[in-house]
Amino acid sequence: MKIEKRFFGLLNGEIVYLYTLTNDNGFSAQVMPYGASLVAIYAPDNQQNFSDCILGFDNFEAFLAPHPCMGATVGRFANRLKNGKYTIDGETFQTSTN
């Protein structure tokens, strides 16, 4: 397994890195810590040609613009908040229920 780290963009003066994780068979995933987003997954077809198989963007700036959550990972509740309410440290929060 190999892990590479490279500059991907800037957010409020902070560097955002892109990490590429590659296994011994060449399968790789690119992830960034901004939103725990998947940027690309390179998988082989039946001819062992690798191509990106997820929708995403080629540059960090595109992730900052409004988009339909490309590459987003879900939180632990994954849309399972009963009646849109949750409690943290005794304080109850109401979220949108649409």
C-alpha cells in the first residue's frame, strides 16, 4: 500500500491536501480532509484499464462552489434524526425536517 500527499488548494489561508491511497493491484482512491470528501476512485475494467468511477471535480475550487454534494461522506446519523431533533451535552437542537 502506498500513500501520497499533495497540495490541492487553499481555504482561508490553510493548505488542503489531497491524499492518494494505492494498493498493490493499482486500485486507488483520492480523498481530502475538507468534508471528508472522496475526490476520485480509480478501478480497473475487465481489460485492466483504470479509470475514475465516481463523480467529482478535478480541482479544489469546484468543491467550494454550490454542488450536489460530490464526493461527500455522511455523518453517523445519515438522515436518521427522529423529528429533526438531536441532543448534545443536554442541549436539544432542532433541524429542518424536509
